[in-house]
Amino acid sequence: AGRCLWAQVSARCQPVPVPQRYCQDVYRGQLASVHSAARNQELQKLARTYKIISPWIGAVTSRRAGQWESYWEDSSPWNYANWAPTHPFHIVTTCTTLSIRDGLWRSHFCFQLRPFICQY
């Protein structure tokens, strides 16, 4: 609501802290958050168009107040999830990718180099 559609997919592989800053500094946006199956499919299709296999989205899973939880970097409500079986990991803080093959989300260490999707 109030944001442009997903207008930027970067093929430049970066660990998550870099895309977070890039989305903020260049677009005044965030890594993409997903709140419905329709939006998930839209992002999957967008990434496929750019031939981006598993881009970062803005979901993070970490231990907070003794409990593992997933949340959006942009602080929007956590009201939808599309995790692959056995995900998210509950070992260390992880970031999330969206698969263009099956649309499922998978946990990865945040320092891995991957392309990303900004929303603004």
C-alpha cells in the first residue's frame, strides 16, 4: 500500500546487509516483503523474468526473547509465509530467498552472495 510495484531486481550478488542499505539509499525502500500468495507469485515471476534464481527477500529468522521467530526487515506484519519443508532454520540468524522454480522460501546464512529484490 502506497508503494510502487517491485521495480528493481539486482543481479549483483551481495550479502544481505549490502542490499538492505542499497534498497534504502538508492530507492528509499526495503528488501521485498511478501503478504499473500499472489504477491509471492508476482515476485517469483519477476525474478524469473530477470533470470534471477534465488534472490534475497526481506524475511529474517532469529532468536528473540528466547524464541525463534521470523519477521520482515521493513517491520510490516508477519501474515503470510511460504517456507520449503525443513525451513526456516533454527540454528543461527538466517535470511531468506525466494525460489523461482517452486516459489518456496529457504533459509540461508545472511553473508552468502545472492541477487536481491527491492520494494519501494
